[in-house]
Amino acid sequence: MGNEQRGRVRVEHSAKRVRAYFGGELVADATSPRLVWEIPHYPAYYLPLSAVRAELKPTGETRHSPSRGDGVLHDVVTAGGTAEGAALTYPDSPIEELRDLVRFEFGAMDEWLEEDEPIYVHPRDPYKRVDVLGSSRHVRVALDGVTLAASSQPRILFETSLPPRYYLPLSDVRFDLLKPSKTRTQCPYKGTAAYWSVEVNGVVHEDLVWIYREPLPESQKIAGLACFFSEKVDLFVDGELQAKPKTPWS
């Protein structure tokens, strides 16, 4: 993997074939994409302009980045429609490798494929790992003095740079305290999560519990299990109260 760093931006070559689709049409088909860490948490795909199959129509707008320079905004035009302002190029970037690349707004495309498999939310970080391990540790979840769940058969999900997440069988959760939520979130490593809110002592705590009913293949071991935000509840492991982690969800 090639590696180039400029300030806070890291650029690496990827060996994956990456395709993007919009309006039923192929937008780009790249066998030498770049992974670019514009922000620390996860990378974006930048694709060679030579791999683009759609029309890129400049909007006349620019976006300035202290590290990448002036970005030129484009509409992505296919026979199936136009994705407005969905492409960004940096033709005069101080990071030379970016000058012949284009960044498509991930959520503006209808579909992304790595090789022949779809990806969601954002490209997967090659330095992030997700491990799901069965455990016999006793886990108890409480809120305002009320026990919400207690289990001796958790599955613990370890994800790089995040706190351990304790997934518990639904039979070990107090369902009488849960209220279904319409909230849905997506994770590129786990899939689509559905949520419950929790009502304790007359107070409703929104979206405190989630479940992946049909997780992505690499996270199958958490299918149908419930997980509580340890940032917002009291979590006891083998009787010991755990410190609340500091995360974007704190």
C-alpha cells in the first residue's frame, strides 16, 4: 500500500476494484482507488478521473480546504439523472496525488461496490477491526437504580478505537421497559440497527438500546442481540461498575 501524508491528510492506494452507481448508471469503475483520511475517524474514496464514466459538470462553486486546497464542485450527470454537487476535484491541490482524482459524495450515489459486494455509509477502514467474542462474564445494565438487563452469556464486540459493546440475548432484557423507536442507523461493518427507547420511573430515555437483526456477514454473531449505550447507563461486569466511556455518543 502506498502511503503519502500532507499535514492531517493521509493518502493510500487500495487494491480493491471500486464502482459507484447513480440513476441506474455506472458513474465510475476504478481498479486503483485511493483511500484519503480527510478526518481522523474513517477514509473517503478518491477515484482517478480516468475511471469516471459519467459527465462531471462544474457548478462554478469551490470549497476551500486548508490541507487540500481549492476544491471544484461538480454535478454528476448520467442518463438516469443528475446528482447535484456530488463530485469534488482538487486540480491545483498542494497534495500532488489528489490532482487527478475525484471524490464522489458517498451518500449521493445510489450504490457503491468493493469488488462485487456492496458497502454502506463510508469505505471500510483497513486499520479497523471488529471481533465478536462469546463470553461467560456476568453483565448487568441498570438505569436510575432499575435493572434493564442481566446476562451470563454476552457476546462482546471489540471494535478498534471504540469501547467494548456488550450484546445480550433478548430473553435477558426487560422488554416491559422498552419502547420501539423509528430510529435506524447504518454501520459499514455491522449493517442496519433498529432501536428501542427505555422508560424508567416515568422518564423516557430515547434510543438507548439497539439491535442488528440482519447484520453484515462479518458481524453475524451479534444477530438478534440487544446492546445498550454504555455511555448512558450503569454497566456492571462481574459485579464491577464500569466507567462511562467518552465517545461521540456520550
